[in-house]
Amino acid sequence: MTDEELLVEVALTRLDHPDLDLEEIAALVVRRVGPEGVLEFASRNLAERGELRGPMFASAVEHVMRVVLTLRGPWD
């Protein structure tokens, strides 16, 4: 899944669950991609950070949040 596809998935999930915060949205997205997606996101997080901080699921959620915050751009 590309970063752009991931951002679309997060946006669609947010539309379905407007009351959730970003971390909860990211966790829903990670759950939906299944075990292979969790492994993919966690490995991307490992490659970016140089370390695996916490369990694989939490690391995958961190990756999703990082992608969303990076692509969203700077705050004004």
C-alpha cells in the first residue's frame, strides 16, 4: 500500500468514525489490513526509525500516524 493509498484509507475510516481521534483511526486501519499489513507497516516503521519500539501492532499504528501527519503537511 502506498502512502497515498494509506492516506485515503485513513480519510475514509475517519468519515465512518468522526468521533475517534487520529490514533484510534490509525488502529482501525491497521486492524483492517490484516496480519500481512501489520507486518508491512511495522517493518516500514523499523526501517524509518532504526528500531522497533513496542509490539508490532503498536509500531504499525505509529507508522500510519507518521504517514498521515507527514502528508498532511505543516500546521499553520
